[in-house]
Amino acid sequence: MTKFEIRLGPAGNCITAKKPGTEASFERIVELGLNAQEIEFVRSIYLKEDKAKKLGRLAEELDIKLSIHAPYYINLASEKKEVIKKSIQFILASAKIGEVMNASPVVVHTAYYLKNDREKTYEIVKQQIEKILEEMEKKKIVNTQIALETMAKQSQFADLDTLIKFVREIDHKQLTVCVDWGHMYCLGNGKINYGEIFDKLKKLKLKHIHTHFTNVRYNLNKKQFVDIHEPMNSHPKFEPLAKEILKRKVNITIISETPILEKDSIKMKKIFEKLGYKFKK
């Protein structure tokens, strides 16, 4: 009997669904034998609470694990107060929908570093995240987590080591990390050690790890990997990640952010099955 769970699905609605809309995407996910979907609020928070509640019920019936990606236009360390205020509003609004539709975590691109002052950025972000967690409690958002995503550039907050330190310092059950494997591959310029990453994550004692996977492009001019998403190839390789997950029996969600979304989720599923993992029927 399998004692751990692997969840796979697309970032946004399935591109092979029979018709537009999230309900049709859920149907397609079930048809494909997948079991997760990330609701993408990257440009706007387009769901109202009543619709979110209905979708949450449907996802529960179909055993689809939901998460949310908050809008991209977030910078909790902006020099403009209005940007910080709007960023907090975006995160809280996303978390509220998450609470209503039983979707967790809400993944956040947290901030950009202030020029030449990474320590100050860290403290500013810390203040804003603590404020957000306090507001979530006031608004009775008690189940949905906020997941700070590992980023692809040195200018972005933050790398995995920084986020682990950050989350441990705040020490709140509703704050976690989202590991973006493609971003980490870019940051390492083509190097990634999956086992080392899982070892580091042990410090957070996570019951379930939320992650994103995409392949990324090599820029010949810059001579480095950049955060331009590509269909599954070998940058980074997926099978070594799958082997590490199975060896360690990691409870994990892997959201496909490649341009072909669920088509690559299916490839991931086939790799896990080839390696001996059996998904629920």
C-alpha cells in the first residue's frame, strides 16, 4: 500500500479540455488520471466567492487538489507604498478565495530586492508577511497557506536557503514555500541537486511539499538558463526528480507550468508509473 501521495496537474485550465472553463478542465483532469490543478490569478482575481465555492465542492468530489497562484504584480518591498498596499490586497484576496474553495497554498512571487540592500529587503518583506498573516486571522482565513516561491533571478526574493530561514523565523502554520524546480535550475545556471534540496526542506518539517515544474531555455548570448518556459526536455531532467521523490516517499504536488500544461503532467505521470508508483484510479 502506498503510504505517500503524489499530485500532478496543470497551472491553469487544461488546454485539451472539450470546452473552456474550469469545470471542463476538472473533467479533463479526471479523464487523464491527474489529480491537481493550480488556479491562475496571475493577471486578475477573476473568481467570485460563490463560484469559487461551487468549484471547490466539485474539485473535492473529483479528488482534485487545488492551489492558487496570486497575481504577478506583487512586490512587498517596493519603494512605493501604494504598490505594497496593492500587493497585500492581492495576497489577501487570493487567500480569501482559497479559503472559500478549499485551495491551498496560495503561491506568491514575493518581492524584488532593493538595490544594494538585501538585509533591508528581508526585514521589509518580513514585516509585510507578518501583517498579512495577522489580517488572515482577522478575516478568519485559517486553512489556506501562503507559499513563497523560489525565484529564478538574484534580483528576486528569494532563493531556497533564504526562504527556509525566513519561514522558520516567522514560524506560522500558514506560511510555507513553493519550490519551483525550473527557477532553481536557472539560479544554478543549469545545475540542480534534487536530493540536496529535499535535505534542506527537512528543516521545515513539511507534511506536503508544493512545487512547480517547467523546463527552461538556454540563452546563447547570456550563456545561461533563463526563465522562459519550455515543454519537457532535459533542462532540468524530470526522471531524477521522480526517482528522488519515490526513494524518499515524499508527499508532493507538482504543477506543470510548461507551455503544454497537462500534456507534460501526463508525461510526468508515465515516468512515475514506469518507476513503479501506482496512482489511485
